[in-house]
Amino acid sequence: MNQTGSLVFYFHLTTGTAITLPVNSQFGHYEIRALLGQGGMGEVYLAHDSRLRRQVAIKLLPAEFTENKDRLSRFEREAYAASSLNHPNILTIYEIGEEQGHHFIATEYVEGESLRQRIARSPMELKETLAIVSQVADALAAAHDAGIVHRDIKPENVMLRLDGYVKVLDFGLAKLANESSKPEVAPEASTMTRVLKTDPGVVMGTASYMSPEQARASEVDARTDIWSLGVVLYEMVAGRLPFEGGTTTDVLATILHREPPSLLLYSRDVPGELERIVEKALTKKREERYQLARELSLDLKRLKQRVELDAELERSITPEAQLHRSVPPTAINPVAASTAEAHVAHTVSSAEYVVGEIKRHKLAALLIIAVIVLGLAGLVGYYKFSGSRTAGLTSIAVLPFANAGGDANADVLSDGISESLIDKLSQLPGMKVIARSSAFKYKGKDVDPQEAANALGVEVILTGRVVQRGDQLQVRAELINARDKTQLWGEQYSRSITDVQAVQEEIARAVSEKLRVHLTGAQEQQLSKRATTNPEAYQLYLNGVYYRRQSLMAPTAVEYFNKAVTLDPNFGLAWAGIAEAYVFMGSTGEIDPKEAVPKAKLAVKKALELDDSLAEPHVSQALLMMNDWDWSGADREFKRAFERNLNLAEAHLNYANLLSRFGRHEEAIAEVRRAQQIDPLDLRMRAGEPVSLFFARRYDEALQKLDSLLKLAPDNETAVIFRAYTYDAVGKYNEAIADYKKFVSMGDTTTSTQCYLGYALAQAGRKSEAQAILERLKTTKEYVSPAELAVLYAGLGDKEGAIASLEKAYVVHDLQMQYLKIDPHYDSLRSDPRFVELIKKVGLP
């Protein structure tokens, strides 16, 4: 491997071809030192520039092609395209010229290796992969801004310098958007997505990395490069190409007509967010692909930050374990069943917050590693005995069952078994069951039961492993008392894969018996109930659950759930999954809420008609009712959910949000803390407490909690934005302004933050800046919440403008109206009778 001298341009050497410039010959003021490579567009030499005394790379067009106008034109395009760009990740052009009858380009010489060489050398860590691809995306963003499309992104055209910088090479196939041929421009295309016509029927690029539009020899634009970079990213992670074939024709057919295999087939630890990024980059329809390279770069950088944060959290498990050792685990009190969500920046609804927070910092997906987190509950409910090893055990965690067979496809099965055990046993009376996101931090690790139990705040651990060989399944499960590391129970099951539900039932029953949980007849029946009698439908359901637990993979999950209910229309769990996914997608804007909400309501109705004992559809129903301002209905549905399952951390977090809106702050704070008990390692639960404290106007406590969270996770978006809100509330406007600007720098592009920033600027005496924001928001084509615009009016002291904006918000059913009763930004309006009347009209108690 060449670590010290590969060139900027990487070519496969062509044996038996005579070189044009002998070593040590003079070429103008360049002394030729070595041939570095040969390719279809020329020879590349290492040379010494005698004028500037530096090493350079000389790219030379072969003499036999100098009279070929098309090739010469391509060569010149490369030169002028690249030389017009000034970016640290793009090759620097020193000179373009003609010498001894040869056209040439002199460029910087890069010490390092090509990405192709790096891929071949050894597997790459995820952080390295993300760092490289994000730099390539930055380079493409700069090129696209200049109207240049590369059209041949592949590992050979990416160089890795020894200091970590990436250089994108070879714009030989680039086509300038402003060249004299006057390319056609789609009427709707922005500057960044100009459509560039190639000659009809001319396929340009390298087959495996071609976009569908290149494969069809049709128009290309900036999104063509994004596709090719998606192929490179896939190859770096999987160690193979997403589209393969025996011939070029086969490869092009695969690109046009097939979807790439899931990355999880080749790397079991792929974060769900990475799979989403690759899937979006490799979407065949250009309008559904990333539209801008900088958007792709931003997603990659955010993921890299979260991978690094996840690693930091891994190192913090032991300190957290020490913290939990001082807090004895307690069973959940069924009477206080309620909680809400730590909603992100001025969330517009409970559902919107839950999923909006996941979408915006996707931390849950990175802690979850793209699989189903597992938790189990089974403990003593009404037992009458003493002296047993299981006496007094009231809390349990199911650590993710290991996929011991090595087949990446079996991850869905091993995670699905664990998931189902959580769902079944968390319904047992008097049990605290740790949520998936916390338990899943231990996936793939050799875990000390006592350490895991202390960190999670439980007394009992259930572990297991799964081996799948064809249609045969082996499952080993073990129940451990973490107090003394003794085994309470263990069993091995050898069954057909079609009997997976039976295995889950037997494990659940055995655990409940060993922990001496006394069940009523109805509870025993619920424990042994089959979700479906169709094994194929159940396998599809497990696939849906697998993808639903990954950030932003809800559309894929819906596909599997829909296939499951097609096979078994009476499959209540699958209908519940559809409902949850559509609530998620409608809240995050992945699909139009006008489409998502009716589908979610239909799925909820179907799920509850089929199986009213399920807790999850009642939670989905509650979230939908909150959006409809049906407060009493939402409260009722949350309570029905908790009657069926008290171990739903996010449901408690959502319920806390509802209670805060009612002004029942102490109950809300208690619910958030209950969510933290169930899901102690999830930062969303930790962020929920200062959010509830903020609405309770306990600002000093809120700031203390927020500062503590930001020390652990400096880029936690919920903590940053709510600290800004809290600074507003206590009059620290300059500090608030700094946090609002930090939030924007982290990627927030919403008009919402601008409203609150304007408020802080106005209150800080910088009214001209606030007024400028107001004027811009009044004319923007982006959506501006009239309820949030009222905040800016209030900051400027324009009470009439604020009330008028709120009245408009009521007419359009602006979801931000849900915060009228509790948001301190509206305090200057509370004495106005019109404001009081608006609160009544929204129906808040």
C-alpha cells in the first residue's frame, strides 16, 4: 500500500503501453520524475516545477487524441471546471497549457492514497467513513454552487491526504451549466438542480456508480453526483457495491430496476440513521433524493457527532451505574400513570414533539443501533412467601438477545423475540420493565449483570441468544438475579422458525413463574395469546418493528406492516404499528399530515376493534386527540394505555406534556421522572424533566438540569433551545440570544426559532434587529406559525399585533395554541380579556 506518494489522479496502469514523456526528461519548466498512472483520458506524471520549486502532477492528453475535438473539449472542460473552484476538498489547478504539442494540466501533488486503496486496505470505522464522505459532499456542494456537475464520483476519484483531508479529483466528465451549448433547464429546477443535457444515447461515467438518469443516457444534474456518492458510501460500509452484475448491461439493469440489499446484511452495527441516509441518496426518483449535497453533508456530520456522543455515553455507563446504586429500584405506582414528552423547540404537538425530537437529533436511533431494544417485566404481584431468592424482586431488564449464528438476517429475529418478551411481560402487574432504548445500549457486549442492573436500576436481568439455521431455530434464555449473580432459571428451545411465538410465550410464562407473579385468569390468557396464526405475517411484523425502532425508517416499517395485515387482516399488533408509524411521519413532516392523520386514525380504529387490550394504539389515539384539541379524550386514552401497560416510557413523557398544558405541573414532573426510571439511559427522558420544570416556572432548577445535560451532551438540541427559553424567562436575554444562534448553527432552519430570537433581541433593546426579523417573516414564503409570530409581536411590545396574530392562529387551528396557558413568552398578554377568551376557545382546562 502506498502511503507516501499516490497522485491526485488515480488510474489503473496499463501494461505494455509506451509512455509519452520519459523519466528525467524536460517538459517546459517541469522535470518529469515518474509515471503515476494511465487512463482513458491521458497519462499522469509526477514532476518537479523548476520555477516554483515544488512537486506537481502533470495530466497529459495522449498525442493521438489531440485532433479529436470531442476528447480535447472534454479535457479542457476538466481543466476550466476544476480551476474555477476554490475549496479545500477540491484539487488545486496550477496551470493549463500546451507544450511540445501536448495539452496538459499541472495540479497539486497529493501525498496519501486513493479511497479505492483505502477501501482495499482494511475495514473502515464508521467515524472515518462519515468524515470522508461528508468532505466529498462539501466538495460537491461547492462545485454545484458553481454550476458544475462532476458525473463520475467513484473511489478512484477521491484522494485521502495523510493529514486527513479529502481531495475530489477528475472533473473530466464535468459539464458546465453555463457552457455555450445552452443546456436545457427544467422550468421548476432551482440553481442547484439544473438539468444538463448530454448527447442523446451517450452514457458517461463509470457503470457501477451511475445514477438511473445516467444509465438511461438522459439529463443529469447535481442530484446525479449525490446518487454516485451514495453508492460510494454504501460500498465503504458494506465492503461491496449495491448494484452488481456480470456485464455492464447487467449492472445498468440492476440500477434501473432493483433496490440495493439492506446494509444490515453486511454490517450488523449499522445505525438506522445511516441506512436512512443511504436509502435517500439512492432513491431512483430524483425529486425524492437529497436535493443538495450540503443537505447530505449536514446529515452525515450530525450522524458523526452522534456516533461520537454515543461512544462518550458508553464510557459514562460506569458513573451512571454509581448514580443508580444510590437509588433503590422501586415498582411503578399504577395510580400515578402519566407522563409527557420533553418536547423540542416549541413543539407544536405532543406527537410532533415525540417524533420531531427523534428526527432532529436522532439520538435515540444511535443509542438503539437500528434494532429493537428489549425489556422484560415479570415480578411478584401478589405473592405470599418469604425466604425465596425471588422475594422482593420487582424490576427487570431484558438485554438484547444475541444473534449467535452470525447471519445478519437473523438480527430481525433475535431482536423480535426480545421485543415481544418486553411487550408481553411489561403487562404483568406490579412490574417495572426497562425500555428498549436503555436496554439496547448493551447490544453486542459482554455485560456484567450487576453493572447493567445498577446502571438500569433493576434487580433481575434476562439474557439470551438466538441461532437460526435455515428453518430451524435455537433459543437459549437465562434469568439472573443481579444481587448475587445467581441463575434463577435457564432453558434452551429447539423449534421450527414458524414456532417463534410459542417460544416467546414459554419464556414469558417461565419468567413469570420463577419470579412468582400471581396472575389472574385474564392475565394468564393475555400472556399466552398469539398475535396472529399466520407465521409469515408474524415474520413480516417483526421486520416492521425492526425498522420502526430505527430513526426515520418509518416508511419501510409501514411497508412490512401493510404486508402483514394483507396476509392477516385481523392482526391487531400490525395495525397498531401502522398507526404509530403514521403518527410519527405526519408529525415530522415526512409525509403530508393531511395524508398521515386519516391513515393513522383508520389504523388506530382497526387495531382497537381487533384487540382493545393493546396499549400502543391508545397512545396513538391520545396523540391524535391532542392535535384535535380534544383534551379530555387525550387524557382518557393515556389512562387507558397505562391500564394495559405501565412500562411505556415515551407514553409517560407524552402524558407529562399534556399535564403541563393543563397546568398540573407537579404531576407532569412526576411522570417525567417515572419515564426516566423506565428508560434511564435515554437522554430524551433526561431532557424531559427540565422541560416540565420550565413550564412549572421553576427556572433555577430547570437551568441546573439543562446545564448538567449539556455537559454530558453539548449538542443536545432540546437542552439548547429550552435553555434559551429559560434565559428569556429570567431576563438573561443576551444568553438566550447566544443559545438561539447556537441552535441555528446546529442546523435549525425553521421560522419558529427566528420568532423567539426576535423576542429575545427586542427584550434586550435591539429592537431594530427584531423588527427586521418580523418584516422578513411577514413576507417569507415559508410557513410561519401565527401563534409563534405573536411571541415576536409581544417582544416588540405590539399587543394588538400579537392578539391579531393569535386570533388568526385560532382560525387555522395552529397547534402552537396548545401552549397559550403555560408559555411565559405570552405573559405580557395575559391581562387582556381577548387573550383569556382565546384560552377558553382552545378548550384548555
